[in-house]
Amino acid sequence: MALLLGTIVLWLAALSRVIASIRRPDSARISMTVAAVCIALAFTTSYQLTGRSIDAVLRWPYAAELIQHLLFAAAVYATLRFLTVLRLGALTPRAERWQAAVFAVVCVTLIALFAAIPMSDTPTPDFLTDYATSLPAVGYRTLFYAYLVFCLVGIALICRRSLRAALRGDRLKPQPAATAVSVIGIGLGSAAATVAAAAGAVTMISTYAGMNLQWLAGVNLAAISVAAILAGLGILAPYPVEVLVRWILARRTAAHLAGLWSALTDAVPEVVLPLPSTRSLVARAELISARRRIEIADALHRIRITPTAAATIRSSADPAVALGHTLRDPTAWAQAGGTGVPAVDLLPEPTCGESELPRFWAIADAYGRA
């Protein structure tokens, strides 16, 4: 049941990556899409019904066994490549050639060893039992598991470094949060898959040596099921996590600005703009947040502060905080038609590319405390 759940999650993840690559194609996304599709196909071929169908179509005993392992190898290679690009920004030509060469040598060697196995014309569902005493079969499985462990350890290490980098940034921004959750899932899935691969290798070698460690087959199945679920969720995570964080940020910003926005728009109601209707909760939350920032800015252009209060604000260490306190005092507002300084002129000019949100946040915070 767990393996079936993992396969379903992986297919959902693969479809999400295909859609993402079609919408915004680039080398990194395509690598992750290839990895997701390969691993979903590999898990699908592991089922007896699918495996027997592949063997019958190709008329080659245990063909599904070889195809499944080549797909797994391609999946971990593409994942390692994707995460390396994600971590470093780009692969050096030398590193790219080295990774591709190792992958190609492993695949060719796997095919050669598989072809050397003395296959029976009437295969059974258990390849391990049938060929436990065949040296080419043991070499084939050992090489496969060794390459898997090599790549999976690399994937887990890169995920750990990427997670640290994401956590060092602003965790309240959608992209770092989505990246952090994604690499956690992929990293934990890789760790579980490493356990599965190691258990599989030890099982094959111990059986060839005449030792009975069949309980490791259960460890292999359990670990690979957990790996499929975790990796699938990690691949699926970026979009929903990014959407959730966007919604939380928009709601949080709108709530923090609510008191200041309400007071300023009561004073100058003409700055209030109609809010377009939308069915998306995220879009609505972001619209409300954006409108409050725009309407606060417009109100600060219209509201005037008395010269005495303006001089106090200008001489303060933090004009935004001082303005927030001053806006709470009605006597500091210049009368309509009288002389006064526009409130927005009391704030320092933002630098090129700087958002006004931190200033509005500070004003709203001071306004609420005053």
C-alpha cells in the first residue's frame, strides 16, 4: 500500500514538473522533470503486472528489471545535476562532462552485465532468488546499488547545503520558503533511498555468499516506499508552499497596516479605490495588501503636518517612527487650507529599487503603539 501511495505521489509530482517546464522551460527545470518522470516510470515498472507486460512485449526475460534500474539511474543522475545547478547557479563544463561520463559508463556496464546473465526462458517474479548464485547478476545489482548510493549521498549533501542557504535568507519570502521545504523532502527521500539501496546490495551479496539475510528485503521495500513518498512531496512542494507563503504575507501585511490605513482613509476617503472581485483567495489577499499600501501613500501626500511637528519629525533619529506617533496626535495636523508640510515629504527618499513597505510598516507600528 505504501509503495502504491508513493507511486501515485511521484506521478503527481512528475505531472506538475512537466507543466512547470512547459510554462517556463529552462535547463534546471527540464532536468528535474526528467528525474521526476524517470523515477515515476521506474516505480511503475516495479509492479509484477507491468513487468510481465514489458517482458512479453520485448520478448526478453526480466527486461523490466533492466529498464527499471536504468530509469532509476537516469533519475538520480538528473536529480543530482538539477540540484548542483540549483546550488551553484550553473555546472562547469568539466563537472558536467564528468557526471555524464560516469552515468554513461554505468549504464553501458549494467547492460553488458545484464546480457551476460544466463537467463531462463521461464522467468519468475523474484530475480534475486533466481540468480543469487550468478556472478554477473551479483555484479549487475552491486554496480546498480553502488551508483545509486553514490548519487543519493551527493543529493542529500547538496540538499543540506541548499537548506542552510535558504534558511540564511529571508524565510518569510515565498521562494526561499518553497525551496527549503522542497529540499527537505528530496533530501530525506534520498536518505531513505540510500538505506534501501544499501539493503538491496547487502541482500544480493549475502545471498551469493550463502548467508540468509532475507529480512533486508523488507527493509529495502519499506525504505524505498518512504523514499518515494518523501521525494514526491518534495518535488510537489514548491508551488503550494509558495502560494501559501504569499497568502500569509499578504494577510500579515494587510493586518499590520489596518489601523493606520483605517485612520488615514477616514481622514481622506477620496484615496480609497474600488477593489476588483476575484475568486482566488491569494489574489484577493494580495490585492487588499497592495491597495492598502497605495492608499496609505496617497493619503500621506494629501495630509499636512504643522511646521512645528514637521521640524520635530525631521530632527528625530527615525522619521518614520516619529511620523507614526505624530499622526496619532490630531493637533499636529494642519487645518484644511492652512500651511503645512505634506506628510510624505517628512520621510527620507527611498533608494533606487527600495520598497516603501518597510517605511509603512514602521509608521503603522509606531501609530499602533502611540
